[in-house]
Amino acid sequence: MVMYHYVQDGPGMKGLTSDEFRNQLLHLKEEYKIVSMTEALTPGNDERTCVLTFDDGLKDSVTTILPVMKELNVKGTFFVPASIIKQKKILHVQKRHLLLSKIGTEVFVEELNNRLPDALQISADPVFKADYLDDLLTCSLKWMLDFLDFDIIDPILSDVFKKYIGDEEEIFDEIYLSGDDLYLLLNEGMEIGVHGHSHRQLGEMSFKEQEHEMVSAKDILMPFVLDKPLYISYPSGSYNPLTLRLAEYYGYEAGVTILKHGNGSSTNRFELGRYDCNEVYELVK
Ligand SMILES: [Zn+2]
């Protein structure tokens, strides 16, 4: 299974261009049969399969990704944060990507620090050296954005976003898929799955909060899942044992993580592994 986010031509977010995306698919097709998640999970399917997955419900799905997939006649599964169908609020993850690419780490940190209390100042402090592959200041920034209380960071991030990028309602439609876009993907044989409701990290939430995310996301996205099985991609790859129980209890058929491993009949269907698209050339040599 391979995970994609941004595929764009022209300046913008870090990601693949449509040519790079096309080349990756051609490369994968040499080794694997590219199929939907449902086909891959069908019992008795022992072909060497590869599933393409796309997180975050980005507009790229219909503007750049779909045309290439149609051209090469392959199907994929698109995981959508349910809130984007209901409200024009840009998710933290995209605010962070847009701000980092527009103003860079240092200005971003300065703007946040101007709005954060003393105890929460972001600095190049070794205490924040988490699993990130960045310099210390960026590690500290990412950790704060990932783990600081949602209620504290949300209004601050909105304020900085407004200052440098603009009104989030106005640019919302350029960034995310609409309900009509989801129907378009379905008409082309693609599958829609759940990527949480608010895109908050499930593994960091209480049982009740996780339950709310799972149930409300399912309610909103069911009209787009149709008669297909319901799948979930855990936002930021975050989950805990209760997430797995809740997913099964509420009728999800499988869940995908960001753990880098292949999947077989012995893999827990709620902990399916995915490789990042940057690793495609290591999968097929
Ligand atoms: Zn995501």
C-alpha cells in the first residue's frame, strides 16, 4: 500500500508533480497489480497487489491525480476528513503546510510565540527532539502543533493563517474536495474512506472523543461509501488499542496506518501498513 498527499504542478506545497506521479505508477505497475482496497482485501486474492491511498481530501485528487489514474486505468482509495464536507474550516495540517511553505520555520515560530504564554514558547530545546527528521527548532514547532491542546493552538493558528495566507473560507474550495468531487471520484470507480472527522490524532484522545470522531465521520461520509466496505485511515497515523476496538465496533472493515510494512493474510486488518510515496523506488528496484 502506498500513501500520497499533494500532487501538484507549478509552485506550491511540497509534493509530487503529475509527471512524477505518472512515472511512479508506471514503475509500480511493472511489479504489482494496482487495485482498490476492496479488491486487495478480497479473500483468496493472492496476486501481488498494490493499493494507492490518498489522505486529507485534497482538491489535487480531482485536478491532477484523477486524470493520471484514468490515463493509466488504475483505481485507488481516497480518505477524507469528514469535517471538510460540513464546514469551511481548513484543517491544522494544511494550515501548517501552507504557512511553512509561505513564511518558513523561523517567522512561523516567532508569530506563534507572540501569541503563546511564556510556558509554551517554542524554542530549539533538546527536550523536543522527537522522532522528527528536522532541525531542533522545527522539531519543537512540529511537536507543539501536534500535541499542544487543540483549544489553545486552534485560535492562534487561525490568527497567523489569516495574517499571511488569507480568509480560510475564501480559499477553502481551492484546497479541499467538495461533495460533488467525491461523487465524481466514485463515478470513476474510486473508493472513499474515512480520515477521521476533525483530523485530530485519535491515539491522543479520550475514549469518548474518539467515539465521537468515528461516529460523526461515518454518518457524514456514508452517502459516499455507498455499498462498499467502510475503511479508515488514522489521521497522522495516530491510534491506540481503543481506536482499533471502536473501529471494529462501529462497522469499519479495515484501518490503515503509516507503519512501513507490506500486508498479508496474517496482518491485523485494522493495522495495515503503508509506504510513503517517496519510498516507491525502494519497493521496486
Ligand atoms: Zn492526514
